[in-house]
Amino acid sequence: MACSRNSDMKNTDSSFFEKHYRHPPLTSPSKIRSRFLALVADGEPFRLLFPLGAIIGIVGVMMWPLFIWQIAGQYPGVAHARIMVEGFVGTFVIGFLGTALPRL
């Protein structure tokens, strides 16, 4: 009985996927990139702000190791704060509001 149930579960998994998801799973970075750019072109330009915010966040955090390893000459306290608040948080807030508000 348990074996037949497992085989039934395998058959229903694929039909469940086909019923509830419009797009097939993305398997390669080029497919992910093309799908992302298609969403941006279809009227969701604020989606570009999320990857930009992630890049800005990485730059803001990398200031500290560069200062500790004495690659950066100045103390990055003020620059770090401005990059993180105005760049990182700003892009995510604007991206979220720009994506969510038109749907309300």
C-alpha cells in the first residue's frame, strides 16, 4: 500500500507543478537574466533597484576590511553610513514602494 501511494505522489507532483506555476523552472543564469529583463521591460522597472541595492550594500560593507588592511587611507565611518542609508536602504525602499504601490 505504501509503495502505491509513493508512486501516486510522484505522478501528482508534476501535475501540481503544471497547474499552479505558469513558468517552467529556470535552470541556467541566462534564462534567469532574460526573465528578469523581460519583467523590467514589461513595466516593472523598479525591480532593477534590488540588485543595485545589493551591490551598493556590498560596497558599503567592503569599506571596513579595506580600512583594516590599510588599503583605504581614511576612516570610512561617514562614507559607510551615507552609502548604507542613502544607497542600500534607499534603493530597497524605493524599489519596494515603486513595485507595491501601483498594485494597491
